[in-house]
Amino acid sequence: MTVRSIRRIVTDALMAAKVKAPTITAHSLRHTCADLLIRAGANITDVQAEMVKALEQVADTINRRIAAI
């Protein structure tokens, strides 16, 4: 999965939701998710652990795809 493909997925999802915000990125959505979890009362340590876990999963996916080439 490339940066371009992730950007396209986010852009397509935003267009489908009729959101016109060209500055929204996958990274900004990640921050929004963490912020909403914390505002909803989630423990900041748990949110941080989930963000790291998600990042590791993305890295694993990328590494598998690169290895398959």
C-alpha cells in the first residue's frame, strides 16, 4: 500500500460522504480519532497504545506487500 493509494482511499471516502475539505489526510483522521476517544473518556494511555498498535499493523501490511514484490 502506497501513500498515494491511502490518499486515494481517504479522498474517495470523503467524496462519498460529501465532505469538501482538501486538507483532511489519513494522518489528520488519526489525530481526530485519538482526540474523540479522549474526549469520550478513554484513558490516554489506552488511546496511545491503540495508536501504536494501528501504526504497527500498517507497517506490517506495507512490509508484506513489499516482500511480495
